[in-house]
Amino acid sequence: MSDKADKSNIVNYKFHHVDISKCKRCKAFSCEDACFRGIYEVLNKDTEPMCVVVEDREDNCVKCHICTTACKLKAITID
């Protein structure tokens, strides 16, 4: 049953997947800074941070995985 709880915290985009429960503990916002294509934006930085994929930018991703390695909490996965 814990797998279902974990999956409910994952926001799925076309091929990016963000575990927003991990984002809530983030203080660095590395994903936003690491992506040279501007794919990510962190909302609510002062309260409960949440990484989102910027609308219409996901197709610009070259799947370099810089974001996945920059995120120390391992909140981002890419197919």
C-alpha cells in the first residue's frame, strides 16, 4: 500500500515525473538553475516548494539528465 501513496505524490508530464512530496523539503531549487532550456520552475519557494514543468517547454528537453543529478532529493525522473 505504501507504493500507492508514493505514486500519488508524483506529477506526471509527457516524459518528466516530479515527486512533489520531495520538493516540499527542497531549499536549493537546483532543477530550476541546472536546466539550460528553462524546463522547470519552482513555485511557492517560501512556503511549500513545488517543481513544475513549464507549459510548452517539455518538448525542448534533450534528456541530458543534468536536472536529475542536480536534484539532491531525487525528485525528478525522465523516461
